[in-house]
Amino acid sequence: MQQQPDMTVVAETGNGKTGLSILREIQPDVAVIDIGLPDIDGVELTRQYKESQGKEATATRILILTMHDNEEAVMAAFAAGADSYSVKDVDIEQLIEAIRVTHAGNAWIDPTIARIVLNQAQQQQVEIASSADEANSDSQKADYEQVLAAYPLTDRELEVLELIVAGYSNAAIAEALYITVGTVKTHVCNILNKLSASDRTQAAVRALRTGLVS
């Protein structure tokens, strides 16, 4: 990240308490916080820092790193109020993209984490949703399916979508499918339009909901 012209690492530490002090003192644009910090874990650090920030317009945005296979940790990270969420083993290119998206004021949610959250939400719906909620969910799914019937994804777009859900970056998709990054961007744009999605994460969630990708 030190080699990125638009990024500067202003401080780093492996200790939660020290990290909290650094955040309060420096107030960087974006803080990347590991959920597994000692003494104060990443979730508690995020919660305390977010509470101290309040609703300041210039508040530091938090990108928290979680374990992709730990549902409890993922849900705790969401509850703590982090702005973006990524798995710990993400490649450096995706991490840089996540930081940029977060800095721009948007939420980055790794598709792997989105899948966990979606599964959790679906379980809760089964347990507590009213018939009206279920009807609304069915209606939303029907809307997506209606759009896809009118504007079906091509075989290549489906391949790209599967890799998006798997967490691949544009460059990784290009390499996997032996196409250019520019072509990948075109496919991604078409996929977002056809799924009426505003970003890759929303596209991944809708792909899972409609059964396009399992």
C-alpha cells in the first residue's frame, strides 16, 4: 500500500488499546482493523471508536477484517458499526480497492461475507418473519426474475457473476477467463444493469437470492 500514489500508511500496531489511542489522535481517513487483535478485539475497538466519533462528518471510516468462516464474528462486526468488511485472506489488489471504496464514502462488503449475512437474514426470516414479510420477499425475488427474463445474462456474464460472488477482482476475473480487464468491466456493467444492482456486492446478493449462483 505504501506504493500506491493515493495512499499513505500513517501508523500501524498489533495492539487493540494502542490502536484505539492512535485512531483518536491521528483520525485517519480509513482505518483497517483486524478482528483478532489482543486485549481489545477489532469488534470492540470499532464499537468504542465509533461511539467516540459520534456523527462527525469527517469521521474515520472503518474497514474491518474478519474470518470468512466465522458467522458469529461477521455478525458482531456488523453490529459494531464498521463501514466496510473484508475477509482476512483477501489479496492485496482487492484490499486496496476496498480501501478506496471505503474512503469514497461507500460500503465494501466482501461477497463471502455477504453470503454469510444473507444466510443469517434468511434464517431469521424463517423464524420471525410475518406472512406479509414473506410475501414481500417473494415479490422482490419475482421482480428480479422478471427482469432477468426480459434481459437474460449471457453465458459469459454468468461466468463473470460466479467469480464476482467468489470474491474475484476484475483483474483476477480477466486472468481466469483469458479476457482483458476492459472486457470484464463491460460485463460487470451489464450484470449490474440487468440485476438492477448498484454495486458488485448487491449483484452478488441478488445472484444468490435468485439462484443464479449457488
